[in-house]
Amino acid sequence: MVFLFKAGSLLDVDSHILYSPLPCRVPLPGFESFRFCFSQYDEKDRNLLRNLCFHLGAKYGEKLTKKVTHLLCKFTNGPKYEAACKWGIQSVTSEWIFECVKQVMYFDGD
């Protein structure tokens, strides 16, 4: 079993998708057309999510524009969330990305 330190704690690398090798094809099929923007995540989580999106084949933008396809946000409120709703941009949580990776892993038979 392999372990990782996070905030002074020892974690099993299998405890979260961000702490282990990706169990899916990279880039993740379909993610090449995605452009993400983040809202309500702290800097550490933004960096982890930005790297994950990059490895999955998606693009990332700091500012919410009409070119963004998905807003990653923790909560359903705030100016970015309201603008995303107004512009018809899909709002999802980071868990949505993790589930995409898991679903593809199961369908690919990996």
C-alpha cells in the first residue's frame, strides 16, 4: 500500500482520484472540447483541479467568458454562478470530474 502526506496526515493514495495515477485514458475522450473556469475553490484546490483538467485534455480559463463550457463551483451562488446560469454555461462540482474519470474507467474495462 502506498501513502501520501496531506496537511500533516497520512493518506492512502487510493483514497481520492487526485492522489493516485489516473485510471483512465489520457486525454479523457470528450474532454478536449471542454473549457473550465473555477469559482469558490481555494488556491490549493484550484491548482490540483487545473492540473487534473489539463491532463484530462480540457482547457482552463481564469475568467468566466462565453467560451467557457463548464463552471466548476462548490456552491450554487455568487456572481460567476449567476453569470454562468444567464449564459447557459453548465455548472458542476469537482466531484463531477472525478465521476467522469471513474465512469470511463469502468466502461473501458481498465
